[in-house]
Amino acid sequence: MVGGSVSKEKHRTSDAASNREMLFPKPKSTKSTSSKGRSTTKKNSLRENNASATEEAKSITDSLLRTKSMMKQELERVSEVSQAIDSDGQILNEATTEHKGLDNVVKNARGVLGVLKRQDMQDSVVLWSAFTFFLISSLYVLWTRIRIPFLLW
């Protein structure tokens, strides 16, 4: 059993080494006769990489410009909303001040109406008292002048 586990470990390490070589290949020397072909291939790949990097940079720049534009529009919208809120706050403060002033006017009017109501009651009592006095006076005059027999008093 011990010999079997040793062979398994060797197999694992060899698999790991081959996987490592596949993932990270060793650089080959360019001293061979086909170095011109490889160098032109490298130049072409570098040009393609530069072109793709340039295109990617342009797309990123365009995206950033669009984002900047959108942020500027949002900032303008937020500043307009902020100004609207400030003006609404001023209007509410003015309305509150006016309401407080009208509250005092209403309280004064309520007091004046109470006084008028009392005067109305006093005038009503005086009027009915005067009318009653007039009726009693008229009946007395009639009784003394006419001498109605059924009214004996």
C-alpha cells in the first residue's frame, strides 16, 4: 500500500508540472533563423493590441463624456429642485406669518362680536321693557278714561 501511494504522489506532481507548463509557458529564445517572422508577428500583434487599446480607450472616453453630461444634467436638475424648495419654503414662511397676523385679527373680531352680542341682548331687553311699559301705560289710560266695568280693580 505504501508503494501505491508513492506512485500516486509522483503522478500528481507530474500532472501539476505539466499543468503549470501549459498555463505559464517558458519564453523561447529568438536566436533562430525564423526570428524575422516572429518579430513581424510580434509587431503586428503589438499594432493590433495598440489599435484595440486605442478603440477601448475611445469607447471609455465616450462613456465617461456621456456620464459627465448626465451628471451635469442631474446637477442642474437638482439645483433647480433646490431653488424650488427654497422658494416654496419662503412662501410657506410668508403664509405662516400672514396666518399668525390673521389669527390675531380673528381673536380681536371674536372679542368685538362678543361685545356686540351683549349690546344686542341689552338693546333687546330695553326694547321689550319699553314695549311692555307702553302697553301698561296705554291700558291704564284706557281704563281711567273709559272705565270698563268688567275690569274692576
